[in-house]
Amino acid sequence: MPREARVEAIRQALEAAFAPSVLEVRDDSARHAGHAGARDGRGHFDVRIVSARFAGMAPLARHRAVYAALGGLMATDIHALSIRAES
């Protein structure tokens, strides 16, 4: 999947799951070129998401919720994901 399409797929999945007030998705794959984990073609991404749905959740639970929302993308398109999830 092209980079722009990956960012859009991540954005759509997170918008659907969390209705965020803030959502920033950055593709950092170019910074990891040549990295062993990048050889399979999956990307490195940075996500900042603010959603009321995270209220009362511990940071680990927020991260798990983001991973669950991204589902199959974690296996097919995302190698590494930096998450800042806030309520």
C-alpha cells in the first residue's frame, strides 16, 4: 500500500473508533530506511490522538485500544507505532 494510503487507512480506523478531537498521523518510515524491521515493507508511524473515549483509561489500556482499532493494519502495514493517546 502506498504511504499516503497507509496514513489515510490509519486515520480512518482511528476516527471511526475514537471520534477524536485531535488526530495527527505522521509517517516516519523514511527515518528508518535500512532498519531490519523496515525490510518487509511495513512502515513506522507516529500518532497523537485526543479523545474523550480515553477518559479514565490507564496509558497501557489506551495503547491497547489504539492497537485493537488498527487491527489488521498492524500485521500488514505497520511495523512500528509511536502512540500519544490523551483524553
